[in-house]
Amino acid sequence: MEVWSDNREVWSDNREVWSDNREVWSDNREDRDNRSSGTNKDSNNDSNDETRLIQEIEYGRWSLYASNVNDSSPPSATPTGIEKLTVKKLRELIKEVATSKGTPDKDVPKSNAKKGELVEWLMSNNIGTASSTSLPAPPKAPLSMPPTGSPPLTTNAVDRSLHPFLQTSSASDLSLTFLGSASCTPSTTRGVSSLVLSQRWRDGSSWVFDCGEGTQIQIQRSASVRPGRVTKIFLTHCHGDHTFGLPGLLCLIGQDRGKDSEPIDVYGPEGTRMWLRHSIRFTASRIVPPYRVHELKSVPLAPGWVQVSPGSGYFLPRANHLMDRTSSFPPPGDPRSALPTPTADKASYARYVEDDPNPLPPDPAYGEVGGGRDIPPSYSPPGSLVPNSPVWEVVGEAEGNGMRVNAGIMSHGVPTVGYACTEMDRPGKLNPEVALPVIKRNFEALKRGGVKDPMKLMEGLKRMSRSDSMTFPDGTVIKGSDVVTAAQKGRKVVILGDTNDATGMLDIAMDPDLLVHEATNAFLKGIDRDATAGEVHRDTAKHGHSTPQVAGGFARRVGAKRLALNHFSPRYKGDDDKASVRVSRRIEKLAIDASGLKEEDVIGAWDFLDIDIGH
């Protein structure tokens, strides 16, 4: 009896957790304490929200178990809610209930039983009813477990896999993993900036975007990213919360790679090559794998940033200046189009290495090999969205194995770029069931006509466009549309670094399937008691960062299908505690309102969040 008594306490706590899940995920309004009405929802609304959780999120038998704890005010799990479960889930639930109760097979619904019979049987066994007073043995595990690296569910935890964004995502061969989602410094609940784009459909390679302090720890804690799969690393700018982890990550990768392995390609603004070379040499890090650095040359500060004092290397945005749709960059050659050069007033961020009369040479003993490119910018032509905006062609289609990467300029306190990753369209597939019978029927006639191997016509059919056609000796005409499926449009992922305005990215960032945009600070009523919304926005922009409204506004401008927010201030915790998740949902709501996207298309990232990017 003691065991079951303790077990009931655990399940009672779980009931509270799932009830709180309902509050967090189903309610897209601001926290109840900060609602304009100042009133709580009545019991009917609670019941409706609980039913919505079952109906729309459909987290299955785990929620039904949790909702059946004997309590003075148990959450509603009505027959209507059960009827919304799939037949497969109903059968799984019946099997567990029957096993736990020792129900004979003859008393269990047959395999051909209709859905109504399954629901009726469950109701007769007090499963899914508010009046249930007994529980079968708890399942071994919930249907959706927290991601690897997250703390176990507690009585105050929320299962974030139930987030509407994830519930509407389908499994895909292209995914994005957030190893770190914080700004400035790592904390106990968030690592600093690092994302990984994994491409499982081709060579299985992983590309890292930014590499803040502790990235080598985070990548080992991740269940979906392997260090040995990393082939490319992209840096958006030089700030430490985006770069300090790079030497350590290379050391981790080098533990399992020989000196004759393919080099890791590192991409970053001018100065990256010498900074990394010095970091590795100073620390005598011989364990790093072969690597080469490709530098984006002449990365400017966006218009509107001014130097605090001559030679200081510290910049702030000009008062009240933010770029808008009519903004354009100065034309190439204009002294305002880039940072002052070392020959001008020594304000260039690369001046420390460019002025060195005895620069440190590369040394293969410390991993660096030849082949690193200097990538100059091209400039968007007149009539484009942002005339004269610099664009870098970073990775070509062949080098990227079907994925092209371009970089564009963004507004921040140091030269900063964002990356647009565009997958090439995949050609249609041949349907052999249509073509083979025709070829076999005309096999001999084709050979008499000079076709040595008629079966090789399959290759010709595969290369046909959908408007082409091929006529066979017996008069059969095969159209491309008959045997070749439509081409599959490539996906696009836009990953932005730190910015208070990404207008310079417009020409390469349009129509992404997923936009990753920073949202460092937000004005949250009830939390920000000593500032107004305008003050929070201005202070955030002053430091080169964005609010959720800025992120949502840019998502609207580029026509993003989905939006992921990241780079949160350390004051926003990234754990699964109810209070932390509620704050995150309020931040998401601000971006939802600004973007015009649905709630299932916007998510505030947390560490180890995996996002599948479907077609």
C-alpha cells in the first residue's frame, strides 16, 4: 500500500504539470497577472482549454493517465477528447489498460473493432473520465520526452515538445539544432550562440553557425549532432559570445580525425584567419584537425553607425537612426561604404593584423592548411531591394553538395553578416512502372532501329522535362509529365547574427522556410517595471540588438514561413520551469503579432531544440 500511496502522489504531481502545460501552451494571451481585464478564466474556460489540449495537441495516453488522478477538481478529459485520439493511440491505450488490469483477451475489443467501440470500452474502464477513481499501472515513459540534455520533468516542469510549433512540424532530412540560445554569457539554463544545420539526405554533414563559449560541451550533450559530422563552421561576427568556443570545438573534432583528413572549412569576416591562427598557436593546440579559413573581405558597418572616438574601435548607432525600406548603402568606392581602412584612420577591425610587419605564418603542425579563400563582395544593382548592398557568395552549389550559402550585411556594433542557405531544387523522379512496359513491348523494334541497349532509354526519360515527349515504334507517346514527378522545390534557411536591423539582408533573405532572428530583449508588462516599451526598444537598438517586434517585422518583410527567436538576454531563463516557459510564450506572442504568423509558426528557442525543416 505504501508503494501505491507514493505512486499516487507522483501522479498527482504529474496531473499538476500537465494542467500547467495547458495553461502555458493553450493560452497565447499575456500572463494572467498582467491581463488588462485583471480577471481569471472561469471553470468552463478551464474545461474548454483542457479539451483543446487533448484535441489539438493530442499527446495521447500520458495525458489521459495524468488526468485520471483522484482529485477534488480533476482536469477534464471528456469522451469528446478521447474521440479525437487516433485509432492507433486508442488501441495502444487499451492494450496497456488490459495488461495492467489482467483483462482476458475475450473482454478486449477485437482488432476489427470500430473507433466507437474502442472509446466505449475505455470509458467503461474509467479511462478519460473526470470521475475516474482508479489508475492502471503508469506507462514506462511519456510519448514525448524532453530533449537530451534537459533536466527530468519535475512537478514544476513543462514538456516543451508539446509546443504548437513542434506539434505541426513533420520529420525531415534537414534540421536545425540550437546548441546555445543566449546572448553575452552562458548560464546554467542557456549556452551562448551556436546553431547546427544538419543535412541528412546527402552526405550527412553538419554546418555550425557561430561558436560561442562552451559549444564543445553543448555538442556532446546533444542527441542529434555529432562532432565528427561537422564539415563547415560559419561565424557572423567577432564578438566573444559567437567565437570563443571555436578553438575548443576544433580540438574536440580533432580527437577523432587524422592529419590527412578533409579540412574543416571556417568562414568569417576579415580578421578571422589570423585570430584563429594566434589562438591555436598560443595555446599549443596540436590536436586540432586540418582546417582552412575563408575570409569575407570588406565587411562594412551598416549605415548609421559612428565611431565613439577616433581610433577607439567602438561604435554606436547614430541617434534615432534605423534603416528602412528606402535605405541604401553608399555605392562601391564611396568612403562611407566600408569601415575606414588602416591607411585612413586606423579604425579597421583588421588593423591589428594588417599592420603587423611580421605576421604569423600558417603552420600545418597546428592544423592550418592551404586553400583558404579571400571572398570579395559583389553589390546589389540599382532597382534591387537595397541598392549597393554588399553580398558574399560564400559556398557554391557544388561545394555545398546542393546547398548554396550567401552572406549579407547587418546593422550591429562590429562588422556583422547573416547567412542565407538555399537548397537547390531536386529534379523529379522517374516512375518506372509507366516506362518499363512500353520499352519492353518495343524492345526488338528499338534494337532494329539502331538502339543498342533499349533499357538505357530510361536515363533519357529521366532527364526529360515534364513538357517533353518520346514516341516509340508502336506509336506510344510518353510525356515527361507521365513518367517524371514534379521537381521538389529547395528549402531556404536564413540565419542572422546580432543585429538591430537586417535590412541589408533583404535581397538574399526573401521567402525563407525558416528565419532565425535574434530577440535579445523585450518589454514585458509586470516584469519591466522601471522602463517603458519605447525605452526598452531604444536601449536594445543602441546596443545593436533586436526586440521580438523587430524580429517579427523582419519576418513579415521577407515573407518567412516560420520564425525562430534566439540570442536571449541572460535574464530570460531557458529551462522548462513553468515561469520560464510562460515568459518565453509572452515573447513569442510579441513576435507573432508583429509578423502576422500563426502561433504554431513562431518559437522561442531553447538549448537542444531541434527544428525539422520540411518541404
